[in-house]
Amino acid sequence: MLTSVGTEWRYPALVPSVWSTQQWTSALSEWRAPLFNATMIALLSVTAALALSLFMLEAQARSSVSTARIATFLYLPLLVPQVVFISGIAVLAERALLPPSLTLVAAGHFLFVLPYVYLTLQGGYARFDTRWLMLARTLGASNTVCFWRIRLPLLSTQLVTAVMLGLAISLSLYLPTQILGAGRIPTLTTEAIALVSSGNRSTIGTWALLQSALPTLCFMLALVLPRLIWSRRKGML
Amino acid sequence: MNTGLELQDVSLSVGSRQLLSLSCTIAPGEVMTVMGASGTGKSTLLAFIAGFLGDAFTAEGKISLEGKALNQVPAEQRRIGLLFQDALLFPHLSVADNLKFGLVRTAGESRKDREDRVEQALEAISLGGFGERDPASLSGGQQSRISLMRLLLSEPQAILLDEPFSNLDMQLRGEIRALTFDSIRAANIPALLVTHDLADAQAAGGKILAL
């Protein structure tokens, strides 16, 4: 934080001797595209991961068909070393003649975000009291109505956690962004890491702060949002 | 015209172990009681009738309500209501929205008419003006009454009671029990009560079946 506004900061001094906001103004002019890319990639990958996780869990809950086996494949990206896994994906994408693009990066992020989103929601599904659904069904609600009007609202806290966790992870991913985007899709994280080698401490400070701000915001929202939404429904907290 | 709820040669089993087998007819307005220790398949029987039997169970026999076979009908179309041990008011909905959840729509009824009906229902259980309240802010007795009213507003043609009074203290228990049985008689629909409390069974006043 301090390094980002100090231009001269010699050893014994507790605070920088020369202050400047120049790093911030120059960073602000350069951060728009990385911020936009990072946000778009995070939103796309998390939306897809959320949809697939809910689909799998709902299918499993409604029938005896077990998707647990398929689910173990979801953890593959976490078990295999990232460099190897991502390079493999990049080679595949190239074979399929998919040029590096924001969508391709988002697809890569999706693979890494999915296990976390799935795990978070799986806990919620496992603890879900099925009497709520039985009750709703006997009150005349179909499975679909139950999903939208009972299941999702009652799982709202886990949904918010899953989304925020997913966004925070996507925003912090470096290798998938760099390799699948062929370095052409700058995000806050890739820029911050690229600048580490610049040796300019105040630049590094500025970008490190920018890079960590969004994930921090996500985690804060995960804590605060459910309380805001359900401030008038004590049974939900 | 209404022949009640009929169970013909119903037999439930887990794997090769048979849980229970029975045949019975519950007349409209009657509350029949099934008693038995836990593990005798009481709840499984209710799940079978309501349409929620798990894959672990095998069931034989025919369920019919007012002469119509129900076995192949999905749970939401059976018009069989459930009352559990807990009031289970949906915690994310207001009291009025809980009541509206199962409210049967009548043709040509406006939104205002529906709201009036909900308010009248609340007044009938002496909770007029409670519509906007958070269910979590209500006492256990109030929650039980709303739960029963929500069930009645869905106009079920039969009711299944799964130990609905066992979580209430003695004083409330008598009150809620009387209200429940009176409502069932007034609606003139068959009901099946599962309990391990003889006092509940006697208060129900119908046939008692011990498992």
C-alpha cells in the first residue's frame, strides 16, 4: 500500500520521504482493459461452472443416477500439475483451430473454477432437508417449480459463496490466462506478475493492490450479501 | 360419492425384508392411526402413499383415492397433503407467501381476491394481520397453525400426518391436535396418522392399526 504512493523510500525511514500518486494515475489509465478482461473471463467461467454444477447435482437428487463418478473427473485440473494440464489444453485448442481468445481463456478458467463451485454446492445439496421438497410437491409444485422456488432460495447462501469463490479463483489464475491467451489477453493478474520483474517497487505495489482488491471484494460479498438479502428472514441465517 | 382413501394389499419391503403389509379403507372425515416403534415402516408407508418412495424400497399393492388409482400419479398431482413433526414454514417466504404457495387457484380470481382469501384464512386461526411477518418470528403454536392452514388452503383430498404433534409441549399439543382433527372432519377428507403416542391415536377417534 505504502510502496504504491512513495517514490523515494530509504532504509531507516518508516514512511516514504517522497510521495506521489503518479503510479496510481498511470495505472488507472492502463488497468481498464485488464480489468474488463478479468471480469468478463471470471463471469463467463463462473456462470458456466454454476450451471453445470447445478445441473449435475439436481439430476443426482431427482433420480438414482449417480453423477458422483463424473464428478471425480472434475478434480483432475487440481491434481495434475497446471503447466502440463494447461499446455495440453492449449495444444488441443490449437489442433481444433481455436485461436487464443477471451472465450478460450474463459473455457480454461471454467475447468479450474468448476471443482470449487461444485464442491461448495455439493455440501449444500447433501445437507438439504428433503422434507422441504416433499412438502412443496404435496402443495402442488412440480420438480421445476420446487427447484426455482424452494431449492435455489434455500441454497442462496451456498450459491453466493460458490459464485464469489469461483470469481476470486478465476481472477487470481495466472497460467491458464497466460498460456491459453498466448499472452494477448492481459488481466489484472498477468499484468501484476509481468510488472514484478520491472523492479519498480511503486509500480509493483500499485498493481499488487489492484490485483488482490477484486478477490478480497468477492470474499467480503460472500460474507455480507446473504445477511443483506435475508435481513428480514431470520430463519435463513 | 367420496369413497375415501383405499389401500389394497399394500406390501412394502427393503431388499428381501418385508416391512409391512396391509389393506384398509379410510372413510372421508375419518382419521385412521398407524402405530408402531421406529423402523417398522410407518414413514415408508406415508412416503409410498404420497408418492416419494425411495429406490431402496419395493412396493406392491394399489392406492386409490375417491376410486382413482394413484400409483402412477406424480406426487404434486395426487392431492395428498402432508403434515410433519415440524411446522416447516418456508423460511424465505413471508407468512402470507407461505399460505399462497399451495393456494388452489380458482377461475377468474384476481390477485386481490387471493390476498383476501389468505387474510381470511389467517383470521380463522386468530392470526389476522400476520401476513407480512417473518415465520421465524412466530411462536411454535402459531407456526403449527399456519402450517395446518397452508395445507388446508391447498385443498387436499386426503391428509397424511407424520407424528405432527410430537414436538409440541403438552398444552399446545391438545390445542393443535383438536384444531387439526376438527379441520379434517370439517373438510370431510380421509386422513392417516402415524404416531407412537396412544393419546394421539385415541384423540383421532378412528381405526387404530398396530404394526
